[in-house]
Amino acid sequence: MFASLGRAIGRHPGPIVAGWVAVLVAAAVGQRVLPAPQSPNAGAVLPPGSAYIRAKELYQQAFPQLAAESTLAVIAQRTGGITAADLQRLAQLADDVRQATGAPVLSPASPLLRRRLLSPDGQAAMLVVNLPTSFVSPHTLAATERVLELAGADAPPGLRIEVTGTAAMGRDYVRASQTGAHRTTWVTISAVLIILIAVYRSPVGALVPLISIGASAYLAYVALEISRLLGWQFGAIEWVFCVVLIFGAGTDYALFWTARYRETLAAETDFCFAAQTAMQTTGPAILTGAAVTICGLSTLMAAKLVPTHNAGRVLAAALTINLAACLTFTPALARVLGRWLLWPLDTAAQPGLGARHWWPWLARNVTTHPWPVLLAGTATLAIAAALSLRLKPIFKGVFDLPSDAPSKRGLRLAEEHFSAGQLYATTLLIELDPGLEAEWESLSARVTAAVQTIPGVAEVYSLTSPAAPGGQLPSAVQSLARPYYVSQAADGSTVMRIEMLPNDAPFAPQTLQAVERAAAVARKVSMEALPPQAGRPRVMLAGPSAYILNERTIADADQRRVVVLAAAVIALIVLVLVRDVALTAFMVLTTLLTYGATLTLSSLFFVHAMGLPGLDWKVRLILFVIVMAVGQDYNIFLVARLREEVRSQARARAVRAAVVRTGPVISSCGIIMAATLGSLWAGRLSLLQQLGFALALGVLIDTFFVRPLLIPAFFMVIGNVRSARQN
């Protein structure tokens, strides 16, 4: 297969290049006529049927005027105190927002809400806009822009108005993601171009893979746009991750082929023969390495969280297109250019980065002392990896924003005048069977009193305490409050709402503990308060903290599922390719240890150097899959060369030859991959920066520690052990 492909590229490169140009032109024309995709579920994270989704659906049925998928909080502040004119301006703004968005607006004009929406110091007031769509949906983004426009118009002198809430944060999140995506893309391209010029020692040689990879990235983008019409979803973060992987992997594969192409040209002047030989020798390694990466990334589709699941599909599809370009477009372009590929040096010297004497010295020491290298290296990785078992991920979601984001500015203003949890109430929904009207007030009072005693809970609002914690209101006012706290679901069951305000931010560990305990307390008290024949009450959680708790639960399950599946799939592929159980087991083991060590070192850096509480949960999963896939990609390339060399010479000489010949190439690939992945640091979001650092570090550990030291040492040891057994 690869011999035929190499022969076709060597003899007929022009038609191959022309075919790719035709595909690119067709894609450009098709993109212009594609209809705009509709994304009703844009920004969805939790899968349908999850606990939070069920609670949200029940909330929307029973309390449509209160339930919200996302919220906007308009904060008005005046030093010296909010005036009557300010409240009148807010009342008019509330009417304007209702008319412009069609969404319910909670205002301090309501006697039930005044205490909550006017700050204790009297210097701030708040409007809350409840939106029915997710925080990054087109409807929410449009509504947010409209509210920002209305809030900024005709403000009285001295009245400061800021807008925050999950919808405003979603808007800033989308903008930061898009800005970070553009910045990361250009940083990636620039870094790859600079490194390629250094590696190829030719600007023409550097541009060839860059053109091919850019073409595959564009085709991937068009393909993904088409897939959005079929219901696939991908955002700026998924796309920028696609870009860095396409450029990283594509450059690696181009370098593998070019290195062997130039190596052949050093002995042969026939460009057609060199192209055929390069494809015949490196094509299988490129295909198998790419297959490992694609299959590894595909295991993300086993995840239940929507972004993780979609990332698996998007990345696998994009890298498949990239593989096709690397196996056809890149070598055909190189063949068309002929000697221009080598300009200005006009030499067939092997490309790569690395000292001339470094690799022979390293190879000699590894083959001379394989046992000490193997034991010391493996032990070092194992100790670092063991420390990662104590690390706890953090869950921040939409709160992962640059400090200068407008919604963060509004949040800081709100927290100056209101309790920390004022914007992020957690709602306890207690669903009861019909016919229990006589139990409502008693149950509400008992659950309210029990929840109020939980550490971390600031205030509780319910049917029996609608305006002040533990406060009693006249019956007339309580009757007004009833629709806000008791209603019916679509099936006729009664739904009681109890609102809990935390002392701290919704993602703070103490808040999450308080919310979990509140749910358990509500279930226990409900069971004790209701008669046995009443049936089992159903307690659900809604609100940002409930969302994060549900996300954490599913993410933990996804982590276990994907890790096991990815390790099993990649191990099976490697076993089929390598056909050696011991070597396969060691390759997988070193990759797992590399992952653990990278996690430990990355966490230490961000906690102690950057002042963060830990690594985002997404880093753990994506890091594992990438390190596992890319690490085996390089290992397969090395093992293929080891086996090629061992057929013609003694094992020690073969190992030294393989390390020396592949060292500059694979190290260059590792540097390129680390640079492209590290370019994620250019993104403004903490998640992208953490991913960029951790992924780059993981690739470098594999490239400069595992691959040149541990794999050759193990190859020597296992070979010596087997030879001793045979003798």
C-alpha cells in the first residue's frame, strides 16, 4: 500500500497537488453557501436526564416566573445611599428589560424582594433578570447585549451601574474564548514556522508542511461547520485545541517523512526513488502513530459531559483529515518543488534539532548501563506520579474568566454590598404527591429551620420565611408569597421551593459541602415530617452550586471511564503493532507515570507560582488522553526504527544507531508539539493556560526522558534477559 502510494507521489505529484487545490476551492465555495447552524443547545455541558437537568425542568414547570437557565444581575451603587430617584430609574429599567427580552425581572419594588435586593448598607440595589436559555446560547448573548445597552443609557449622575450574573459571565467567557482562540492560532503558526525554519534549515522546506497543515485545518473547519448542521456542537475552546493538535501532529508527521526523504537523498539523487522510499519506510509508522492518537482521542466520546463527548468527535475528525494531508499533500508538494525544497543550502542533510555529539554519547551510556538507567528513571517518574494521587481538581465553569472582564467587575461590586452568595442561591425543590396541602407549612418550617443551622448557609427563604430568615409576616403577605414557594408540576404533584444563600462563592468547597448537606437534611426531615402513607418525597437541587456538584459527579465518572477505555484501546493497538507483551506493558506503564508526574509538577506550578487553588478538572482528562496518545506515537516511531536496525546488527549497536538516527527528529517533533500545545497559554482563560503548560510539559518529559532513556534501556534489558534464557 505505502509502496504504491510512494510510487504515485514520486511519479505523479502534480495531479495530487491539483486534487487538493480543487478540494480546497470546493470547500471555500461550499462554506459561503452553508446556512447558519441553529444551536439551541449551545453551551450545554450536562447530559439530558442528569440530576440538575431534571431539577431544572421541574423548576421551570412549577415556577416559570422564577426558574432560569442563566441570570443577569444589574447592580446600581451610589456612595452615600440609593435615592428614591435611583429606585425609580431601576423600576423603569426593569420595565424596559422586560419589554426588550420578554424575561421575568425581579425588582426591589416588590415588598417580598426588597430586603434581598437592597443592600444592608443602603448603597446598592439589584435587578435580577431570569433567562430561560443557557449562558452562551445565541438568545442569552443577544439578551445580555440588550440589557448592557439599556443599563448604560441615561444613568443618573453619581449612580454606578454594572452588570454581572451567569449570563454576563457567559458573554465575557465567549469573548475571552474567541480572543484567546485567535491569539493562540497566530502564536501557534508563528512558533511552528520559526521552529520549522530552524529544523529544515530552509524557508521553502518550512513552508511546505505549513501549507499542507493549514489546508487540512481549513478543511477540518469546513467539515465541522457542516457537522454543526447535523447537531454537533463545538465552541472556540474545542476549535483552538483542534488547531494546536493539527499543527503539532501534522508537523511531526511531515518531519518524519522529510527526515527519511533527505536521508535517502544523501545516498541517492533520484527524487522519485527517495519519495517512494520515504513513504514506504515512514508511512506505516505515521499511519499507526496517527491511528493511536485518533483512537485515543475518540475515547473521549465515552464521556457523558457534552463538551468532552463533542471534543472527542471533533478532534478525531480533524486529525483524520490532517492525516490524509500529511500522507499525500505534504510529500506531493515536496516532490513538486524538487531541489527548491532544500534551498538555500541545497543539501540533503537530515533535518532536526540537537547537538551532533549529544545523541551518540547518550546512546552509548544507555546501552552500556541499561539497568541503572531503567531503574533510576522509572523510580523517579513513579515517585512524582504517586504524589498526583492526592491532588483534587477544581470546578469553576463560567467563573473561569480574566480578572478584567466586565462581569467580574460587576461581581466585585455586588460582593462589596451584598453577601457573597446573594447572586448564587441554591434552590431545594421538594416534590410531594397530591393531597398533602395540610403539610406544606409544617414541612416548610421544619426544613427551613434545619437548613438554617448548616455551617456555610447565610440565609434561607421559604413559604414560612419569605422575607427574612426565621421572620414571620402577616398572613396577607404570606398569601402573596405562596405562588413563589408552592406550585404544581405538570403531573399534578406539589412542588415546594426553599431558597438557600451560601456564605461563599458557589464553587467554594465549603459551599458545595453545605449544599450537599442541605439536600441530605431536607430528605431526612421530609421523611420524618410526612405521614407514612404520603409516599417518599423527592428532593432536588437547582442553582450554580447544584450544577457544579452534578458536573463534578459526572466528571469523576467520565474520568474513570475514559482513562480505562483509552488505556485499554491504546494498549491493544500498540500490542498489535509491537507484538511484544512485555514491551507494550512497559510503554503503557511509562506513559501512565509520565501523566502522573506531569499532573504533579503542573499542580505545584499553578498552586505555588500562580496562586491558584488547583488544576481545572478538564486538564486531568485531556492531559491523560494526549500524553497517552502522543507518547505512544513517538514510541512507535522509535520502536519501528529499533526493529529495523536490530535485523542487521547486534542489539547494542542497533539501539545506538536507532537512538542516534531518530533522536534529532523525534526531539524536534517533541519541541514542535510542545510549542504548539504550549501556545494555548496565549489564551486569556485559566483553563487554556493550564492545558498549555501541562500538555507541553507532558510532551517534553516523554520526548527527552522516557523515549531516549527508558524505552531504549528497557529494549536492551529485555533483549539481554531473553538471550540469557535462550542460552
